[in-house]
Amino acid sequence: MKANDIEDQFTPVNGPAKMERAFVEEKFPPSEEFSQLRLSSDGTYASVIITDSKGENVLTEPAFTEIIELDRRVKSITAGNNFEKLCAKTKGICTSNPVLDIINYDATAIVSSNITYPKNKDTFLGTAIGGVKLKSNSAEIASAKAVRLFYFLDEEKKKKKENSEWLEGFLKLLSNYTQQETVNVSYFTSVSRQNELETSSGSVIPLFSITYFLAIKISILSCLRLDCVRTKVWVAAFGVVSAGLAVLASFGLLLFCGVPFAMTVATAPFLILGVGVDDMFIMISCWQKTEVDKAIEVRLAETYKEAGVSITITTLTDVMAFYIGLLTPFRSVQSFCMYTSTALLFCYIFNITFFGACLALNGRREKDNRHWLTCMRVPEVSGDNKGCCAGGAFDENTSKEFDMPMDSFFKNYYSPFLTKVWVKALVCLIYAGYLSVSIYGCFQIQEGLHLKHLAVDGSYVADYYDKEDEFFSDFGPNVMLVIKDEHFQYWNPTARKSLDSCLAHFQNLAMADSDIPPISWLHEYVPFGQNASFNETHFNSHLTAFLNHSGFSQDVNFTNNHILASRMFVQTVDIRTAIDEKNMLNAFRETAAECGKLQTPVDLIVYHPAFIYFDQYAVIITNTIQNILVATGAMLVISLLLIPHPLCSFWVTFAIASVIVGVAGFMGLWDVSLDSVSMINLVICIGFSVDFSAHISYAFVSSEESSANDKATDAITKLGYPIIQGAVSTIAGVVVLVAAESYIFRTFFKIMLLVILYGAVHGIAFIPVFLTFLGTSSNSRVKNKQSLPERIDSSQQSVKSFEIQNHWYTDPDCP
């Protein structure tokens, strides 16, 4: 079941504005007389923004000749029904555009008309004309760069289908509109965001096949050996298949159960593929550490013994992190977390069952010394028989498979290098720099999801929003102040004085227009009553006549000779950025709360349809912090239960906090906002930072070496390459999203890149170095160490065996 409704998915569940809207709609039901100012929602409409093609003054006769012609063509659209029959009406006439009314649809009049701004007589032009320059010492317009036209439709339910068809006709007309030499046109409708969101979610589906191919290719290449028996080609391929089956099984189950499938879930398969392959590499690494001459059952048992705890810890922590994400108030995040956590559980089940079986079957093939492709027996590698015609070489001293070249690199070069004193000091210095930059970046991060980012790149929606931001940001929403106190004494001078004081507080806000007085029915009514001290009876007796005469009938709920609620409006200015939107929302709500504390309290709420989306600013930071703290606490508990060393559990928790700070900080420096999309990725941070650090920490404390440096070396030797494999495969799983035509999916890639990069660096550099500071004492389980001569002899034999294994290419007998 698809769930792509923007308001439902990307705004907070039970946000204050939704409750405020419910109150407004209850007290002020829709009227037959249309008023854009008084809409409780965005309405059903189409809109165009016309600019001069050269970026100059659009208030010219040639430009308005094109504008009037465009207006005629729009009103001539007959899809669904004629515009005249579908339009929203006031006094039986379709609502018109004020700019065209001023010139009476005569293009020549635009030059001679003296239009004042932002109000021309009683008409507000702040949303109709943009990029305005005024004549010196005058309110008259000298030039303007943009004109906006609206075409509102009647929202009666019986006209819903016809309205949709008309809007489709509008989009078809404008998409085929040939841009004129005189003007440029940007267009938008009330259904455009939704349509573009659905287009955006479908744009990544073809990319999954590329991701699957990359994952298989990288997995095979990273597990490839020159030995035709010991190579793990099929195991790697089936590891990717296992992750794919987990995605299919989990998604199928949840869809069967009716769990909503949001747009954000489209990124989950890319993530699951990477995670599943990560666990596969751990299991293959542990399998290669077992003795080849043992029974398959014993080798598999030892593999599960070594890898089972590690992948169980990471699965539990990942699943827990995502289930905690269900606490967020955004349904898009909830849907993603539900699908991803369930898929991770299935991935774990498939890894320990299906993939384990594949590992065992591959082990039987190796035990019988069969070729990886033909499954035909081949001769064993020996002094007289070596090359591509033979296979199955192993270290005769340890009875284990030879280390992969990268394993040898981590064992013989990287680990000794990392445990040097001066290198540790350098790592600590690098970490301090990383942390400093990250903390600085955290203070630069922006909040909120701009609605244009829900559309694909190059969309007409993004073009319209860009023009709107550029030319129509001087004036913000006209905010509704709703007095909801049924017992407020409007007729009482003291109460009115308190209300005037409240309105003055709103007018004095930095984001309120002090030059435009509030639209207040009460301020108009008191002079109408011709007596500022009239009593309640006198006040109510004249009210109905006033409301019908003045046009304020939609602003007062006057029922049974009693005012149940009323509303007024305050114009805002200079709302240009997400921070401005957040500050405006908070300032208006705080001022409303202060009005309730006056000597004569005024119980009111503030509302505008845009507040539905602005509500994300009120919860995004607090909920992100809440999720991170709860998830980190849960990770600490799981780590304490499964990793037998409290201090190492602390380092795991430390790694979580460190990676989250790093990702959040570099988000701010990479122009990625904190919104419901990036919140998902911060939840992912918790899981992945646990993955890398838990693997290393568990290997460290379970190592049988005596010193802390040796334990760190042993842990890196065992898991350094699997961590790199997992990081590369996970990045490969999401790298195709960089080609996505959607901000949401590109953001997912950016943050996943940061998460994997920093998680891997913590796993193979920071955490091993920090663990060496533990000063771990000798382990009672430490095996007897070889004497120096024995170690030298063992090393020489290992080198000799390695030469035998890789000498095939010089064999002249090989065909």
C-alpha cells in the first residue's frame, strides 16, 4: 500500500497546526463566498509566475499583451469543464487577479496606471507583484520583475473529479507553452507537489538492478583467489542473493500485512544489500580461519562460534536502532524504520540459514578438491604439481587457508604500524581535529525540508519555487489569529483594550508588517456601532447587520446570539529562509501564549496553512536528540550483555556518539539540512557505528593475546579486511543514488557515505588505538607462545607454502 501523501508523510503526526486547523474548520466552515485569505488549506488552484525574458521590468505593454493572452488561454481550458463553471466565486463572479483588474485587461493601461505597493487602495498586491522598485519618496511602483496569477477552483466534493481534469489540462497547456521572446512563464498547481513526489519515488527503481550487479561484482572480486579450489566466487554471489531474498521476503510480508510503503522506503533495499553483504564477509573471514582438514560440521560450528556473536550484536543493535526510530512523529521515518528493521531481521535469518548452507556446500566442494566452476576434481597443489591445473593449497603448519593479500597487509604492515607510540599520538591528534570540525559543523546545520526538494531535478515545480523565493519573499503568510474563548466579552471596553494590547504585541514582532494594520472585524465594528461603550445586548443586536454589510461574515461564528469564535489577520514580512519560518512560527505562538497571561486574558491560537509544514521545525531537533539518546542507551545495554568487558561496551557507545557528531557536523558543511529524510540517516548512523566498532571491540576482548597492543593487532588482523569489504560493498550499494534525480535520494547517498566512511575509520583506526589504552592484563586463556626459533621456522614454511600456492602462472605444463 503506497503512502505518498506529502502532508501525511513529511509533517509531524498530531502537530499543533493540524489541531489548530481542525478548530478553524469546525468554527469557520467553508463559505460559498470565496476568500483566499480565509482558506484553512492551500485550496485547489493553478498559478503562473511571469517574468521579463531579459530579467528587467515586466510592467510593460508587450509583456502584459502576452500576460493577458495567457490568461485568456488558461480560462479557455475545457478539460473536465469550463473554467467559468469550476472557478471559485465571490458574489457569483469568478475570483480574478488584482493586477489585471487594475488595468481592466488593457495592456496599454499598465504604463499609465499609478499602482501603489503593497496596497493599491484596498487591494493587497504583495503576493501578486514581485521584485518591486518604488519611485523615490513614493509608494508608487517604478518597476517590477514578476507578476503572479492565481486560478482558484471551487472545492465542492461533486466537482473534485472535474477539478482534477481541469488541473491536468492546465499542466498540459503550460508544459507545451512556447516561451515568448517577451516573457518567461513558470507554473504550478495544488496537485503538482504530490505528482512530482510520486515521479521522484519511481525514478530510483531502475537503479536497483545496477546496485545488485555492483554488489555481486565487488563481493566476488573481494573474495576471489587464484586457487581454483579455495576461491569463494559462488559463496560471495550467494551472499548477495541472500540479502536480496531478505528484502523480498520482508517487504512482501509487510505489504501483505498492509504496512504503508512510503517514498523513503525506496532507499531501504540499497542499504539492506550493503548490510547483508557486510555480515557475509565476516562469516567468510571466520570460515577461512578454520582448519581445512576438519569435518565440515566442525568448521561451520567454529565459524558460527566466531562470527555468530559478532553479527548477532550488530543485527540486534541495527534492528533496535530502527525500531526506536518508530518513536519519531514523521510517518515517512516510521515507514522506513519498520521496513528496514524487519528486512535486517530477515537478512540475519537468511545469513545463518541459507548462507550458512551455501558455505557448507562450498566447504564440501573444497574438501573434495573440486574446481569452483566445473566441480570436477583437480590435483592437489604439491611440489611437483602446481599451477592452474591444481588447487586446494593451504598452510600445512596451521592447516588453515592462506591469508588473503589484504589480510597479510593488515597483519604484517598496518597493525604493527598503528600500534607504534608516535602513530597513536598522530591518530589522537587527527581525531581531535575531526571532532573540532564536526562540532563546528553541528552549529551550521539548517533545519527543515523545503517542499521543492520533493520534486525531481529540472521539474517545473522547482522552477516555480525558485521564482517564488526570488521575487515574492518580501511578504510572508497573512497569519490568522483565532480567539477561541466563547466567553470573551467583545462588548467590554476593558476586554477590547486587552485585545488591542495583544494585537500590538503581534504588530511589534520583527517579522510582522508594522505598516499594514491587522485585518480586524472588531476595529471596523466599533465605529459602526457609533458607541464605544455599548452593552452586550446593543453589541449583539447590530452585529449581524454589520457582518453582512462589511464582508466580515466569515470572521465571526455568531450562533444563537453568541460569539463562539472570531478571527483577525496579521501580515508578515521578510520570510525568506527556513530559519525565518521557524522563528516566525515560534514568535507567533509565544506571543499568543503571552496574550493568555494578560490581566484580561485573550485565549487565542495562530494559524496559517503553511504552519502544517513549519511544524517540522518545532520537533525535528528534539525528536532527533531523543531518538539518538534512547538508541544509544539501548546500544549500551546490548553491548554490556553481549561483549564481556564493560569498558569495551563504553567504547562502542563512544563510537556511536562520535560518528553521529561527525556525520551531523559534516552535514552542515555539505549543505544537507536536518529534516525527516536526514533524520533517517542519523538513525542509520547508530546502527553502522555499532557494526564497525562492535566487531573490533568483540575481537579485541576475545583475543587470547596478552598485551593490549597484541590484542589490537589480532583484532585488526581478523577484521580489518572484512570491515573494508563491508564498507566498500555498502557504499557500492548506495553509490548509484548519486545519479538519482531527487534531492531525497542524493541526500541519502551523501549521509550514507559519511556514515560508512567515519564508521570504517573508527573501526580500523580510532577504536583500536583507544582500546590499547585499556592496559588489558594477561588473559588466562592465552595459548602457549611459540619460541622464537619456532616462529621463524613457521614463518619460513608459510612463505614457502604461499609461493607454491601462487606459482601456477610459471608452470610450463599448464595449457
